[in-house]
Amino acid sequence: MAHSQDNEKLKMHSPDLTQDNIAKIRELFPGCVTEAKDDNGKLRLAVDFDQLRQELSGSIVEGPQERYRLDWPGKRGALLAANAPIAKTLRPCKEESVNFDATKNLFIEGDNLEALKLLQETYLGKIKMIYIDPPYNTGNDFVYNDKFVESSDVYLEASNQTDEFGNRLVANMASNGRFHSDWLSMMYSRLVLSKRLLTPDGAVLISIDDNEASSLIKIGKEVFGEENFVAQLAVQLNPRGRHLDRFIANTHESVLVFVRDGLNSKCIGGLEKEGRMADEYNRSDENGAFRLLGLRNRNQAFNPTTRPNLYYPLYVCEKNGKVSLSEDEEFTVEVWPDTPDGVKTCWTWGKEKVLKENNSLLAEESKGEWRVFRKDYLNKDGSVAKTMAKSLWTDKEITNDYGRSAVKELFGNPVMDFPKSPALLKKLIKIGSEDGDIVLDFFAGSSSTAHALLELNAAEGLNRRFIMIQLPEATADGSTARSEGYTTIAELSKERIRRAGNKLLEGKCHPDWGRDVGFRVLKVATSNMKDVYYDVSEAQQSDLIDKVENVKEDRSSEDLLFQVLIDWGVDLTLPICMESQNGHTVFYVDENALVACFDPNVNESLIETLAQCQPIRAVFRELSFSSDSQKINVTQLFKQYSPHTEVKVI
């Protein structure tokens, strides 16, 4: 890879999704994208919307047309808020983490809209399952007060100032004229961002009550596609019913299920058979418990006319019930796939499969008639047989009472009012993810999702990973959590994961489990870079010193490293090794995925040493080089020893 003489600078802010979307439109409709000057006189790609509307219409477009959609005041602003870049970062917090150096799990503390933006580069298309339990719009809840303005550039500038532009919750009372609109805007922007993170077979599951369920379904269909809405699960959380409800005592809430691609069969999995379904497997042989399923196809649409290759005789041995395709002295009983009243149907297996899996066939006689069955085993390929999840969930373990009990068991007191039961989350995680997958919850609350995932991993010997995102929202005055010393929900959430992990390590667990109960704590913060880094053109003569020292004084080298990882889209859980070389501090991320040195006045000997390691990426500070000629030497050294290394500076 060729390198410019001055080394390319990292942008150090989240991606501008508007420009990404315009680029995608340009690929499909190049005539609909042009260049235009923004308010600052800079040329940017822009969409000719009149031409685009015409491209997407089968008739002449002469103005707005009626169409089916959900609209509300602030919807366009919510989309702008989702797409606009922010100059924020994630600062590592080792002292609040568990097994920081080795864990593959993340806990991000901060505003979830900002956190989702910061994850866009690194986790684009990598999240298998997203579960959220957002604040319900009941008239007593808080919603995120997202700031947005008329241009991405102004948004970027504002977001680089202070936290007062974000991380705020406002009460959304029913008397508010924007009662529904504020809630919908809050959800819409976050779902737009979350879609980009999903794997091709990813799924999003959302707990919600009746107040906004219908609107949330419409939003979800718009974001993920009409064909990718899978189900509205009815989950019984309060069998006794809520006595404060009007007219009807509600016993359930909904879990809405959306997928990235409704044609992908791997989006949603099944659940292991248990209880009465497992009791059906009441026979056994050397391969384990099994049940008998008729080999004859009961659907009469499949018959000798429509499936002639599946209509043929089988021959049964009367002594042991074994089955053959040919008749001889042992196999004497001829059996056709016909109904008892003589209607011709067909077998579910062709002749080749009968030959290949003959040991799975068994014939039995009943009332003078022989029937052919296949053995369906409970345990297949080392795992329990699964069944499709049903739309109604009434298991007693998934109720809110079990959620409170799970928290009380860890803390000694019910420090959360309405936590979801880990049993409910386990079922959702089972149908939405598999071994090694990443599960994201950006309304983490007390981290019921992380708790359930760790328990599931320990029981099944699997190694799913989690990313929890939670705002440092203050616990309520007079609450049990506050009296126990937890000033924010984020503090409580982290402590729950710690306690749940310790409990699992002390108990019995699956031998194949990786025993990762740790998590890296990263906190959303303003950029590590001073304002001059983002807009040098506005710097005054008195700012010349800042141009040399463009990093904020209170930020560490590890802070800089994580902002570089975010900017470059490198996995935020990769192992990091810090070494002292040639009198300088050097970071090695996953050995040679990235090497970084942020010290001033880096000598040529160190550069040569780093280049000989042949890292995939290398990053330095502008202060690392004493002159432009030294920058050129760096480029030449990497070209000589590691021409494929991508070198950048901050």
C-alpha cells in the first residue's frame, strides 16, 4: 500500500453516515448524486431528490404523493441525529473492569446514541443479536433528549464541546404535546444505527408494552423492512394481572422480533425440546432416546401423480420389523404408502435415503396392518433436538417475580424494581444467537442480558460475547439501590455482572466453557483531541502552540489508543501489550494488528524496529516527529521493511 509523504491523518470522529448513504445511492443511481457546496463553501456529495423520486417512480412525479408510512414531528431530525458524526471517544477504565486484558466482553457507559455511533466502524455487520428493553412510554418515564441541528458539520462541532450536549434524560409526561413524538424519535434514531451493526443473519428483539407496540412495529418495518418483521411474542410476566389497569388486567408484554434478512434461515433458531415434548421420546436404543414418526406423508397433495419417485413399495421382516427395498425370504411383507381407506399418498424419503439410513427405519403391526416409521432421536449431533419457538410464552420462570428474585439472590436486596428474568433472556438468546456470537443490549439497565448470557455459556459450554451499553443515570432518591450505595444504574449494572460471574466460577460449569466472566469498561467522553484538530482553519495565531500539542492535557496514551481503535474499526476487545522499547512506550494490539507509539521525538531506531515487525497498521502522533524530513524517513522505512503496513498519524 502506498503512503503519502505526510502520512494520512486519522479523522478521530464517528463516521458521517449521511455521506455513506449518499455513496450507496450513487452506486445505484449515479445521475441522482451531484456535488454541492455546503454552508462553509466545502464541496460535498448531495442528492438530487427530484431526480431520485423520478428514478423510483413509474410515472411523472409532480410533487408530494400520499403513501403508507408512520410520520411524526421530529422524524427527519431523528434521522439526522442518527447519521451525523460526533467527535467523541471511548475511554478505557481498567479499575472498574474485570479481567480487562483477556476478556472479550464490553460494558460501555454513556449515552447509547453516541455509543452506537462509536461502534459503527468496528462492529459493522458483526452483531448477531440485539436485545433491548427500552423505557416504556407510560407518561412517567424518561426519554433521551437528543440534540440535533441543521448540518452534520455544526453537529460535529457542537458534539466536541462538553457533555451538556448529550447524556441527558427528560421526563416525557402524557401532558406533553410531543408525548409520542419524542419517544418515537428516540427509538427511531437508535434502530437506524443498530441495523448497520447486524450480521446478515442478525436479529433484533425488543420488549415493549401495549402503549407503543403498534407504533414500534411500524418503525421497525420501516427500518428493517416489512418482510423482516417476524413475530410479536406474547410473554406472560405477571400471571396475576396488573390490578391498576383499566378494564383489563394485563398479564403480558410483547417481544417484537425483526431480522436482517427474512430469507435467511439462520436468523432465528429453535429451542431445545423439554417437558412434554421430551417425554414423547419414550423409546431407546444404542443411539439414545427416540420417538417414532410415520414415514408416510400425510399431506395428500403429495401422491403418485405429483411425486412419482416417492411412491414405491417397502418390504418388512415380520420377526424384527426391519425394512428393505427388495423382497426376499426374510422381507416378505409388502407395504405401500396408502391410507387405511386406500387413498394413495407417498413416502417422505426417496429410495436413496432409505438405503443410506436404513437403520433408522422400523415397521410395526397394528390391527393387522403394517406401518413404517423412522426413528427421531432426542439427541442429534451432540445436541438436544429443537423445536420452533411458539408465539405465546407462559413459563413460570420468565415472570417478573423470578427477575426480582435473581437480583435479590445476588445483592441480598431487590435493588431493581422490574428487572427481566434471566430465564426469559436465556430463551431469547438461545433463539437469536449461537456459540461465538456477539449479543448487544444498548438499554442494559441492570444487565439482565449479560447475566443470562453468562449463565447460558456456563451451562452449555459456549462462548457468546456481550456488549452492554448503559447511561450513568442516577438511581432514584430513597430507592433501595441508592441506600445500598449505588448512585447510578451503570454502577449497579457493572456490579451485577461482577457478582454473577463470581457465582458462576464458584459453582459447577460445563468443561468446554471458556470461563470469560470479565468485561472491559469503556466510557463515552469528549474527544481526546483539542478543537484545533478538527478545524485548523479557524485557529488564531495564538493557537500555534495548540497545533503542536493537539491532545488534551488530561488524556493518557491508552485513551489515544482506544480512539485510534475506534477510528480504524479495530476490535475493541483484542489483547493489548504495552512494552518499553528504545526508551519509548509502544502498544501492540493483538501482536501485529496495530502498533502505536504516542511519545514525542521518536528516534529512527525505534521506527526501524517497529517496521521490521510488519504490523498491519501503525500510528504515531505528529509530535513523534521532530521535522517533515523525519516523517518522510518513517514512510521510507516502512516501505522498505513492511510495504503493506498502513501508517497514519494523529
